[in-house]
Amino acid sequence: MATDLIKVEIIQRQTVKPSSPTPHPLRTLQLSVFDQMIPSEDYPPTLFFYATNNNVTGSGRGAPSTDMADMRMKERDYCQHLIQSFAKTLTHFYPLAGRLSKGHDVIQCTDDGAEFVTARVKCSLSQIFEHPDPEMLTGLVPAIGQPDGDGDGDGDDDATRLPLLAVQFNLFECGGMAIGLKMSHKIVDGTTCGAFISCWAKTALDDGDNDQVPSVIPKFDAASYFPPLDFSNSSQLSSAKLVGISKHKYITKRFVFDASKIATLQSYLASPSSAHAPTRVLAVLALIWKCAMEASSKSSNIALGSRPSSLRLTMDLRRRFEPPLPQNLAGNVVSNLIVIATASLIKGQEESDDETIDLKDLVAKLRKGFEQQKETYSTKQPFDSNKAWQRVQEYRKLRRNVDMDHLSCASWCRFAFYEADFGWGKPAWVSIPSIPLKDAVILIDKRDGKGIEALLTVSEEIMEHFESNPELLKYASVNPRVM
């Protein structure tokens, strides 16, 4: 299905405020140093699709009807119910209803509200599922957090006026639905996003008949663990644009690794010197990185290994501190792990003059690099924010090295996205639309919780090499139908 065949009609756009006002002592939220370092234009998108054949669930609302009149009535009911539960959820995630301060170091939690858009999509879910193009899905999430109009891409023009959370409720012709979200990365990491979705879904599933407090209440107190720095007299932070953002032609494609193929890959990569086979995320990530280095070599027509390559993976810090930080600690509680591959990984192939990257050696290097950085990274209080800022500056300098390839990775695996039942069953599919980042990959669980979908964004030329790489295609399918 071509991108231009999807017609999205905005029915209504409204601002939803918390159902209960935020107490005055909570009206100002100081951002942590990790929050401060996130560009204000970064709004990661997520999509939750609900098919018409889901079973009736606990709220009694059931699956959407295919009778047109009944379907329209149910749509209004669903929408109103979502908005009510959305408002209740915002009382616990109150900073998402606030606005960013002028200095971008404080959230004013004054209940300005989050955006809620209702849209009608002129196609069926089956058409989307048949050819689930990430580029096509961009119309199903709110148009917020886009680069600003001054040409520098810093997003500063309207950052203080933009909502920090926007939702688009999409209604399909078949009766299916999709909830598209964009949350400001300034105060939300993957764990916080998952907590919000879980809280909202549970509130909706409870039918909104009471003001039951969720089992896990977010704690917006990251600044007390990761003290902010004073950037008021520095241009360093304001010039720190979204790393990897590009105005050139980069495309996003979806590579799906079924559980059985991942198990085969893990078995192949199991090393006698290691007590355990690599995790499914590590196995998939290593393969993608290997293919990225090979694609770069072919695209540039240079010898494999001539250019070093860096890989960045985000790491959740909550469980790594001693003692562990609260799991409900909201905000950005993540840091980066960086590993660099050089020509030492290149080996000649038997019965051939060709050279290749040894995948087992690459897995070993990833493991060693990650473990070394985990050991050297400060995981005790008090936390040294200046060192954290120094690490970020060092990575940005590394990223500007044009004589090196780079790949950024984020793993959204093991987040309970597929448990998000708003009253009409669990999602048929959870995915991510195309994002304006270059040389990036996001990993997300398949519905079975064992397979992995990889959303890869690279140049068109590099993508051609990915799509024709026989080793990658041995384990992954390129944009298959959503089952």
C-alpha cells in the first residue's frame, strides 16, 4: 500500500487537562541533568493497533461493530471513554500536561493540558497490515515535535508553547482503531512511556467508575538523583541538536526476526567460553551492526574494515544503581553505552579471497565493551552530573567524525506494550512510524514477546545493501505482513 493512498481526516482536536488540578507544591518540576541534555524537539512516536476481531474484554465494551450506524455510536463512546480515562491518568503524570520553561530546565506543571486528536482513516486495518510501511504510518501520529521553521532544526521557536504529550485516536473504515502517541523525550524515557500506557489502559479498562489509584504511581523526582547543571550562561546545551537528525533522503524499513530464527541465531553464536548464549537483543543487534558495516564498505567501494564503526546503545540505570533506584522513577534515567569496532574483526573466508566480519567475534566485543562500561560508569550516589555531561560531549564529538560510521540503537523490548488493553482487547500490533533520524535502529517486541521487529533508518543506498544481504535475510524478513 503506497503512502499516498492513506487518507487521514482530522475530526476533532482538543486539549485535555488533568481531571484533578495539580497541587501548588508540584507546579514546578526541575529537570535532571539527563532531561536537560535531551533536545526539546525529540518526540518519539508509538502506535497501538486494535483489530475488529479482538474478544470482548472486562469492561464489556467489546470489539467494534461492522454495522455503520452502530459503529459510529460505538466510536463516540470509545472516544469519550478514552478522553475521560486520559484526563484521570494525567493527574498522576501531571508534568505531561505542563509546558517547558523558557530556559528548558524546568517544567511548569500548570495543567495547560495535553493534545487529543480524533481522526478517521480512509482504509481498513487489513490494508495497513498487508504492507505496513513505516513511512505510511507517520500520518497516524500527531504532528508535533517537528523541526522548527528557522532552518536550524533546534526546535526552540515554539518549544515553550508545545504540549508535552499528544495523542491521535484513529478510526478505520473496518471498525479497527489505532492510538498514536508522541511524548516529549525531555521528561519521558521508554520505561516512563510504558508506565503511562499501562496506567491509562488500566484506568480505561476499569471503566472509569471510580478514582482508583494505580498500583504504581510515577515519581517525578529524577533531579534529586541526577542533579541539574547550570547551562544558563552556556551555548553548549542550546547547540546540542538531536544527534543524527537529517534533512537528506533517509528511509525507514522494518525487519522482522521470528522467535525460531532468533533461537537459531543464538545457538550459532553460543560460545564455549561463555556460560550463556547471547540475549536475543544482543544477537539481533550484532547482526544488524555487522550488516551496517558491510553495507558501508560496499556503498563507499572501500575495503571492509577501512572505516571504524561506533555503536551506541541506551542503558536503563534504575536497576544498576546500588541500592537500585525506584522502578517508578519517571523521566530520563538512561545513559549510553558506546562500542567501537575496528579492522581487527575482519577475517578472510576459507576458499575465497573475500573478507568478512566474524559475527561471533563481534558479539564477544559487544559483550566485553558493554561490561567494561557498566563497570566504569558511576552507579552510586552522589551522582557526578559533570561527568555525565562530559560523556555526552565526548560522544557528540565522536559522532561528528566523518571518517567513522555510526549506528544508534534503542531497545524497546520487554516493555509491556502488548498488555495495553483499553477495553477492546490487547493490541494486534505495536509499532513505530518512520522517524527523522539517520543510521538508527529501534528494536521492539513482536506480539508473542519472543520475536523482534527492527525499525532501521539509513540512506537509500545503504538500505539496498541491507535488503540484499543473504546473511540478514537468513534470519529476518523485510516488512512482512502483520499476522
